[in-house]
Amino acid sequence: MISREARRSALVAALALVFALVGAAGPAPAFDDDDDDDRRGARSRIKIDASSGSLRITGDRVVLEAREDELRHRGPGYRTSLIDGELRVDINDGRLGIRDDDDGAAPVTVDVFDLANFAAFPIVCGDTTYTFASGELIFTRRETSERDRPAPFPPEIDDAFPVATLVGEIIGTAINQDGEVFEVTGLDNADEVFDGDDFTSITAVWLSFIDQDGVVVDRAALSGRFKADEKSSETVVVDHGNCGAEIVPGDIRVGPFFIYPYPADQVITIRGF
């Protein structure tokens, strides 16, 4: 029998970078969501400004700011940014994913994967298709709960990705359909937490494709929040990029928001390109 740990490692290695451009939802509306829930970790606020093309999520644990070519994402024990292709990652292993009252926290784990292993999952950006060629995906994470995520998450997701604070650093190269080589930098971050029966996940997955002149020519950029309580769930996802991956209808894959195909009406598209 294959252990949960073996299944988890296999799925992480094979599927962690798979993500989809799940479609436009028309002009991005103004969005202002202020939760009144004052339980620690459950409270967060979302602001989307269509005029400036910005997203801001603030909460007790996390601050996420995204606009056009800038992502800043900080949380318990980490500070990260991806600004015009320049990647910065600062992780405090002693504090990663930990709140002040967390005793007996799970250990921090670091997994390093060869980006070339993801060549089977090309990234499509308009008329250009990129295939990962070299580099590393480095996942630093600490599990924050042994519980399974609420519906609609399937068991396969919990086998691959236990509820956790996760920082993913991506540095490497990709080749387009014409054989040209591009630098790739990116982040694959998530902060997930249970408060009682309430579950919140704040996530960002961004990739920059950079040409030989140092110019970001294409970008994959999904940021958002999923939250659920005993009665309902809500998703807000913002797409600042122009890239995606082909997903077979009805297929379930591990990715930034975990379940595909994702309903297009839950995506607000603010084009950075």
C-alpha cells in the first residue's frame, strides 16, 4: 500500500505548478468585503480597485497586495515579493505559519523540485507557449492543521497538500515554441488556517517570463481568498496576467486554488498586459 506521504510527494512533484487561466468575468467591479468575524485568523478584508488595477487582502495573519506587475505577500514568518520579475523571499523558519498561541507546531519542511519535471505542463500566454527547461521550485512549509479542508475540496488535495503555510520560490528557464530561452521567476504561496470550523486560504501564484533584455514579456498572476464556514463558502480570485494552462474538462488537479475547472464567474480579470 502506498503511504500518504509517498502519495503526497508524488502529487506535489507532478502537479504543484499546474494552474489555469480560468476565464474573464468582464470588467472588474469594485469589491469591498469587510468581515465582522473577530476570531483570530478568520477575519480578513478584500479591496479591489478596478481603476488602479489593484487587489489588497488584509487579515490577522496575512497582507497580500497585487497590481499589474507587482505582488507583495507577507504572513506569519515570511515576506515575499515579485516586482517586474525581481523575486525576493525572506523566511523565518522559527515563525513560519505560527501564531503566538501555537504550541507544539509541526516542523518546517523544505522540498526542492527540478523545474524540468514540469515540462509536461506547458504554459500558454496568448500566441506563445512556454515549456519549463531548467531551474528549481523550492517549497518551504509548515502544516497548520491535520484536518481535511471543507467541501468542495476532494480528498486527493488533502493527501497532496495538508493544510499549511506554504512559500514556493521559482527560479529557472523556459523555452517557447520557437526555441527561444526565457528566465522564469515566480511565487507559489498559501496561508491556510482553521478557526473552529471556519477555514480560510489566502493564496498567490505568479510567474514572470523574462526575455534576454530583462523585460517581462508574459505573466501568470492569480491571487485570491477562499473561505468557508458550516453554512457556506466564498471564493474571490483576481487574474493580473495573460497566461494559463490547458485543463481537461472535469479534471481535478492540484494548483493555486486547488480545484479545476474553476467557475469563470468567480474570477475578476484585471489585465496587466
